[in-house]
Amino acid sequence: MADQRGSTGDAVAAPSSDVWSLKDRVALVTGASTGLGRQFAATLAQAGAQVMVTARRGDQLAELCDATGPGTTFLAGDLTDPQHRQALVDQLYEQHGRIDILVNNAGRCDDGPLEDETLKELISVIDLNLIATLDLCRLAAPLLFASGTASVINVASVYGLVSSSAPMAAYNASKGALVHLTRHLAAQWGGRGVRVNALAPSYFPTDLTGNLTDPGLRTAIAERTFLGRAPTLAELDGPLLFLASRASSYVTGHILAVDGGWTAA
């Protein structure tokens, strides 16, 4: 086979056939009982990862583990509880001694004009979407450093990149903060062998979006995107695997919008 050379004349390695493989990698996915988190966990497990999942609904986590096989385990609990976050890290330390992939997916949305919301409602969104992610990253840092090639994937939103008239101020603020947290941690941890990136999905069919069954919403998505249609949940599989695997080994601090062109308009 002919030698492949880059622009500097250095040899360029041929791409490995298993660059997308996650065999023997250890992953933690939050908010995994339904929606995006459940899809993310199943996708990582299918690619070979040993996946721990967490959410409040233990029965749905148990069903997910049964469906994905013995490589998937769960620890049910409320991610806004500091003790639960510590318990997740402790269990992963005892079982594996490292974390290779951390998917910070858990989140909730507020609804209604800011002036009509209560302080308790605002705090509940920020606590889960931002504070829990910050603290879990803090607690997991030693296990991420132990990996040597860890990948943190924060699940942001297109509304962390562009403005929205939708009345959900706390959600939008928290997702914007996740975008900048992603860039900051990428700068902090790059020298420790940890890549930090974010997915910024638009509307996908989940419980949070009513599974896109509203014809008006689907029409609005089609009119807003370059592709002219609503997405399927499986269309997040490739972007997730890209950020989780060696396929993105030189990518960090990046916000990958998966939006059909929504934010490029």
C-alpha cells in the first residue's frame, strides 16, 4: 500500500476499521429512562461500551438494561441530589476505576412567560440542567483523567445557540450555559486527555416534545429547516458515536448542532 503523506510530509495513518468501536469503554448516561437518554444508552451499548444509566424511574432503567444486555447496569436516583451524584461516581470507581464516556443528558424544561413563573420552577430547571452537570463533572474528573482518552458529551440545544420566542427562559439560559461550560472544560481538561464537546439537537421525538405528534409543530420544523422535515430519534446515533469514539479524537470544545440546518438559517 502506498505511503500516505500529509501537507508537512509526515506519514498519515490509514483510518482504522474499528475507529467507531466502543468495545470495553465505560460510559455513564444521565436521564436515560426515556427519550434521548434511552436512545444514547442503547447506541453506546450496541457499539460495545459498558454503560451505566441513571434516572429517577428505576423500572424503566431495568427494562432498558434487559433490552441492551448484561453490559448495561443502572443506579436509579434523582440527579439533583448530591448524594446520588456521589454514589454514581463511587460505583463506577469500584467497578471500573475510570470513566471513558460521560453523557450529561438529564434535563427538564420550564413553560410559560418568565413573569408568570415561580422562583422554585426556575431553580428546579437550573439545578438539573446546569448545576447537576457541573457537579457531576467535578466529581467524575479523577475517573475521566484516569481514562487518558475520555470524552464528555453535554447535551445542549439549538436554543443554547440561537434565540427563541418559546417561553422557557430557564431552559434556554441553562442550555446556553452548557455551551460555554463545554468550551471552558475543553480548555481546562485538554491537557489531561479529556475531550469535551456538546450535542445541540433541535426538536426530536421525545416525551418532552410530545413525540412530535402535533401537526403544527412538525410543519413549523419543516418550514424552519433546510431539510424540510422533522427528524427521527435514530438520526442522533451517528453524531453521538462520532463524539464518543476515536472518530473525533482531535475534536474538542465543539458544539455539534443536529438540527437539519435550523441554526444555519
